Amino acid sequence: MYAVSIPSIVAEAMILLNNIVIWSLRKGYSVIISLAAFTAVTIGYYPFMIPASIELTSAASSSKTLIFMLSGIGFFIPVMLIYSGYQYLVFRGKVKMDAHTEISIE
């Protein structure tokens, strides 16, 4: 039916993500590595994330559960962001790479 099958598209996407991760490791961009890992997991699970027979309203939890989870997330995400900012503040300027430092990927 189609000239290109879904597994070959997924394989090409994984190869592209692998190249992005290797480039990010050499440059030291950890955020890009995290996003690439999340994207790879999402691509791998895509057909099975939500079955077509389930609607969003029937897949959601009860209102009390959703409010409880939202309040927990509303508390913990700012705490984590403040703590991460504090870590960057404490360790700022203490680790530097010089011209002789090499990053090897094997």
C-alpha cells in the first residue's frame, strides 16, 4: 500500500535521535539529551499509547483524583525548579572544561 513502512520510519527516527544525542554529548547539552530520550520513548510507544476505542473522558480519572494530583504537582514542580536553580547557583563556575579536556563516546 505505502512505499515506506512504519517500522522503517521509526528506525530512521531512532537513528536521527541517536545522532542528536551523540552531538549533544560532545557539546554538553543535557537538556537536548533528555528531550531526545523522551521523544524516542514516545515514538516507540505511539501506536499503543491510547487505543482508538477509548475516549478521553472515559480514560480520565475521577474529578477528586485529578484535583489531588494537580495540587501535588502545583506544589512539587515549583519546589524542584527552585532547588535546581539553587544547585546552579551553588555550583556556578566551579566546573570548567579547558582545552585539554576531551569527551570520549564509546
